[in-house]
Amino acid sequence: MTQTAPSTAGSPSLVSRRLEVLRPGPWHRRLTAIVGVGAFFDLYEVFLGGVLAAALAEPWHLSQTQKSWIIAAGFLGMFVGANVMSLLADRFGRRRMFLVNLGMYSAFSLLCAAAPDVNWLIAARFLAGLGLGAELVLVDTYLSELLPTAVRGRYIAWAYTVGFLGVPLAALLGARLVAEHEIAGVSGWRWLLVAGAFGAFCIQWMRRALPESPRWLEARGRSAEAEAVVVRIETLNEPGTAGARQVPAPRKAEADTDTDTEAQSQSQSQSQSQTRTEAVPTVRVPLRRMFQPPYRRRTVMWWIFQVLQTVGYYGFGSLAPVVLAAKGHSTTASLGYAALSFCGYPLGSALSIPLIERFERRTLIIVAALGQAFFGLLFGFADAAWLIVGSGFLLTVCSNVFSNAFHVYQAEIFPTNLRSSALGIAYSLSRLVSVILPFIALSVLDDLGAAAVFTGSAALMVLLCLNVGLLGPKTKGLALDSI
């Protein structure tokens, strides 16, 4: 039986409208910071694979296949976790799965640190990946459901700016700790994993104070709880104003170009009935709704996008230390060059903040993707240290303008009852490609060199631009329930 929540019809509920009219304040900033620091550990773990593969290659006498598995194992766990955890987040709530995610990661990261051999490390990285599989999906879902339209893009970009500080930190710590070999009798690379586990545990403790998403509660038919959460948010954000701010009547946006006649008439009927009484939230929307108008076109576009973006985005971050080592640089030098290049991740994320509300999301995605393709080619052909670092830095700057734009965009194009599931299933495809990518890329690297790896990556990013430009809807400046 197909059920449609009010938020899918383009007529925002009273809870949604009350969240929209809230003036951005200290509560929104604290929320963004806590969620963003959690993203730090997801990104730290993602880019740690390349650091570990480079650091352990010599002492553990790793084969090319073993190095590939050290990188791929975490992504394989994330593929499974993204499918399972994101579905559970739509069923059991965003907040609960936030706590489960980081708890699992913290425990299994310690297991990684205790690894006596490569097989143990690969298995433990898979288990740690299970915990982090839906972390970034939940970041996008949760923040988009709680932030007002006026600052939605900018604040999500701030959350990722905090998160992406983990990328250069992983490389810088890796270069330093690998060079030290042992600290307090424990191998330096093991401290990298202990640091990630301890930090994730601290952030999990901080996240206990986060409220459940009122939009999710309402979509599950728990209207009284949703109302209580909104009142609490209003009180914390602007003491003395809870329930007092005037809420405007719902405004209906233009119909999506893929919406059929039946869906449009249903939307108009529900919009008219909204003027008489508040719509009763429904409890469940089946996954097949993703393949019905107006979401079918968006689903196809986003699945193609997630397959293609992985090669251009995660391909560089996870493989850069290994590519540099293949060019003849020492392990310490490779990690040092990678760390300097990775400084572009937080800077690119910060650069996206003033851009993300000024330009249409899909336009920003396309321009940044073309920048990735160009600077990736430069990096692939570069031999001089200054050109390696310079092109790598500019590539990562473009990468995070691209990343923040698409994280905001993906959370806007699906309704509340489907948001986490739709994003998680699509996102899992990127993790599946990330599992396969090291084996293909390292094989091409051995046979044809770094230039061939990044030439292929550039070609796929051009295809990505065509996909988004032709199939992607416009979202900038529209209320979440109206897109």
C-alpha cells in the first residue's frame, strides 16, 4: 500500500513551518558543531586507509593485493553499513543511529589498533566501516531536517569544514608517527587508530544531548513528541519565544519536471485541504516510492552520480600516498606531500560556505567537478615536488566545494520519510565502487602509471557533469518540503 506523507506533497506541516521561521541562533550553531565533529571521524577513517597501506607496506612486506584490501576493507564495511544503518535511521530515528554509528566505530577502531597481522587489520577495518557506513548520510539528513532554509546550505558546509580537518590531520599524524616508528613501545600507526577510537567515543557522549528530528517524529505519526521537541528548540534558541512566533501559511513550489499529472493533482488537493486543517502525518512510505514520480528521475540521477563521484573524489584521497610512493618518493615524503595537498580539504570546504547559498547547487557541483578533473590531470603528470603539492592542493580545494555542494543537494531532493533510506542506498553504491577502485587503480598504476589513472578519472568526472546538468532539479532557496 502506497502512503504519502504531507511533506512529500509540497505543503509543509506546522512543525516544518515552525522550524523554518526560527531565527538562526546559538542552538543551531551548537548543533552544527557537534554533528560536524562527528563527521570528522568518518573522514579521518576514510583517508586513513591510504596512510596505513603506505606505512605498513615495508615493515609487513605487503603485496599489492594486501595494500588494496587495507584501503578497500573500510569501504566494504561502509557499503554494508550505509544500506543497513540508513534504513534503520528511517525506522528507528536519526539520533539513535548517530549513537550506534560512532559506538561501533570506536570499539572496532581499537580492535584495528591491536591487529597482530594484515588479515586481522583488514577484518577489523571492515567492522569499523560498518559503524561509519551511514554517518555522512545521517549528517546530511539530520541537519537538513533541523536547519531553516536560509542557512541550510551554509551551516551544512560549516559542519563539513569541521569534519574535513580530519583529512590533513590523518596524513600529518601519519607522517609524524610513522617517522617515530614507536611511541611508548607501541608502533606509531597504532596510535593513529587509538586516537580515532578515543575521539569518536567523546563525540558519541556529546551527541546524547541531541534531540530527535521533529520532522521524522511527525512523519512517524508521533505528533505530540514532535511538538515537544520544537518547543524545546524554540526555547533554547530564543528563550521566551516558544510558540509565540507567527507561522506563515504554507507556500507551494513549482512542480518538478518529472511529476506526472496524477501527482500534481494530488499535491493541489492536499494543498487546498491544508487551509482547512493540518494534514495527518502518515507512518510509512515504501521504498518503491523512489521509483515513482517525481522521485524516479532524481533516484536514477543520484545513483549514477554516486558511482562516478567516487573515482574523482575518494580515488585521490585514498590513493595519493600510494601513487606518490609509486613515483619513487619515500614513505615519509609521500605522506608529507599528501598531508600538504590534503590541507585543501578544509580550505575548500570553508570556501564553499559563501558560495553555496549564492549559486544553484547543481551549477556549483558541475564547476567544481571540472576543476577536480583538470587539477587531477596535473597531479597525475607532475614530477616536481612543488607541482605535486600545488596541483594536489588545488584538486582538494575543488573537491570540497564539490563535496559540500552535493551533500547539501542530496538531502534536499528526497522527502522526510524516504530521505535517509534513499540517500543511504545511493551512497552505498559509492562505497561499493570504493571497494573495487583500489584493485583497478593500483593495477593501472603498475601497468600504465599515474597519468593514466588520473586521465580516466577526469573522463568520468565529465560524465558526472552531464548527468547532473541534464537530470538534476533546482533546489536553491526552496523550503525543504517544497522541493
